[in-house]
Amino acid sequence: MKSTFLPLLLAGLVIFQSCSNKSSESSESTTETQALKIEKTDFGKLPDGQTAELYTLKNANGMEAKITNYGGIITHLTAPDSSGVFDDVVLGYDSLAGYLKSSPYFGAIVGRYGNRIAKGKFALDGKTYTLAVNNMVNHLHGGTVGFDKVLWKAEPIEGEEPALKLSYVSKDGEEGYPGNLNVTVTYTLKKNNSLKIDYTATTDKATVVNLTNHTYFNLTGAKRDILDHQLTLNADRFLPVNETLIPTGELKPVAGNVFDFTKATAVGARINDPKDQQIKYGGGYDHCWVLNKKDKELSLAATVYEPTTGRIMEVQTTEPAIQFYTGNFLDGSITGKKGTNYPKRFALCLETEHYPDSPNQSAFPTVVLKPGETYQTTTIYTFSAKK
Ligand code: GLA
């Protein structure tokens, strides 16, 4: 009796353990090794015949990030709600074709200079550089073919915290910028459900650099707009802009106006304030907040809480500022993943960066990178849920 029962009991235990989510230490490490393989699939062909790949990073909790080496775009990113259910919290397309046709920088790496440079001109070491004017009268997000539209070299790094290292060499003169720029962007999916982004760059000629990521977040899992998302920004000042969204140079206190997110506030609470000239210029929020911080420390910049799912996103960065954009230019003309239509304010972007138009505003922290120096910044998006 005893000798037949024991093996049966053991087999039952093994089956139970491999089915259970709350598995013991030893069975978890087996699941981890299986789960942490980085999957690589074909994402589609570029017009020049090159193939873009899609890499799937998973952590042991079941969180997933899908990233393509075309534009370094995060195409999918899942996060748990208060019942532990993971859903995709970023906007994008199902295949490369959508991104090639038209994309408002969904999920992409933005550079060489993220955000605007007034009139597409700046001077450096006595020389004036002319860039593409691709946003009203200004230069935006690196120009006609910015870092969001190039194919990056990809190196998957498997491990307990899987990573994808992307590299790109932006040639001297590309999009009008001086210097050969060697750029790397490494995405790491951490055990604690955060996506860490490390940016580095070096140059052989003085140049300007401002790299960021342009993911459109919707913590409902793209079920409804983002007006009820509650935002906290660790920023006492923001940069007012002119009618073409170039900072005036002033660092204005947020106290007493609709830019005050120092306490959690619904994004939609004041977004249509008819009296606020800045809101009118942006068509909502499309402004840069100056973060409260000591020089270059990694610190909490923003927290977003979505009340219907309990999802929380925290943004930490070494950057001095954050552009908060409320998808004001989305207009329903884009149908994205799984046939979901994206109307106005269907997502929000929190782009960590230096101030817009810094190359022309000497009072702003410098964005100049010189030969021998290394540009290095980190931004971490961490996901959790209120129980
Ligand atoms: C940034 C800009 C916006 C808009 C979007 C892309 O966030 O500040 O004005 O251009 O990118 O549509």
C-alpha cells in the first residue's frame, strides 16, 4: 500500500506545484528560466528591404514588453490591475505597416533632439545649424527621419532581468546635426515590474542631444480616455510657451493655476479651462515641467493612478524635466492595436528630458555634448496596483 501511494502523492505534488502561481522557491526558478527567454519574431519589412524584428521580454510575474528595433518602439507593455490581471497599457499598431504609414511617435525613441527647437536653427561654437522645420515653424523630435524612424542594431540580453540593447550611429550632418553620434538605448524589464531605460551617447564633434521615449500610456488598457487618470508631478514650476509651443524662457510657479499637479489631480479636471492661455496654446496639456530635484539624481518625477483598474505608474528619472502631453492631436483618425480607435485624449505621454529649445536658451541647463564626454540618462517606469 505504502509503496504505491508515495510515488502517486509525489507526482500529485509536482503537478500541483507547476500549476500553482504561488509556487515554492525551487519551482519558481524553473518557471523563471523558461519565462525569461527573449523571443524574437519578424515584425515586417522596411521599404528598403530590411527586416524589423520584434523582441518579447517577460519577467517572472508575467509582465511583458514587446519592443521593435524599428525606432526602438515599445509596441506592447503589460501591467497588473488590482486583481493581478495584466493588460496592455500602451498605444500602438499590430504590425510595422502601421508605424511606417503614420505614427505620432507611438512608443518610440525620440532624438537626436526630443521636443522643439525654435525655427529649426541653433548656433554652436560660432556656427549656425539648420534643421528640418516639421512642426509649424519649428523643428520637432529630431526632424524628418528622427531616431523613431531608423533601424537600430539589437542585442537581446537574457537573464533574470531581460534586456534589449539597441545601438545606432547617427552620422555627422544627419538631419542637420553636427557630429557622428554613437547612441545606445537599453530597455530592461525588472523583477519589480518596472521598465528601465538607459540612454548613452558619445560624439566626435560638439553637438546637442536630448533623448527620450514617446510612449502613449493608457492605464485602463485602452478601454476609455485618460481624463480620469490621476496625476502627481514632483514639480513646482513649468515652462510657459508661445503660440508655437516654444518656451518663453520663464520658469513659472504652478501654484494657483491649472498646471499644479503637486497633489494627485484628475488629468481632465482643468484641461479645458477656457481662461488659461497656456491651455489654449497646447490644446490641453503639452508642456514641460521643471522637476524638483538635485542635479542628475534619479528621483520620482510623476505618479499616475487609474481608479477603475487600480493601476499605478511611477516615473523616476535622472533628467531635469518632463513633458506632459495629453494626446491632444489624436483625433480618431488612427485605429491601432486590436482595431481600437484612438480619439482625442486617449493616452498621455510623460517624456523625461531637458527643456525644449535649450540650444537657443542659454539660461536653460545645457544640452551640449562634447567629444570625450558621455551622455548618460536613466528613466524608469514602474507599475503596481492599489489592492
Ligand atoms: C510631443 C509634442 C506634441 C506632439 C507630440 C506628437 O509630445 O510636445 O506637441 O507633437 O509630441 O504628436
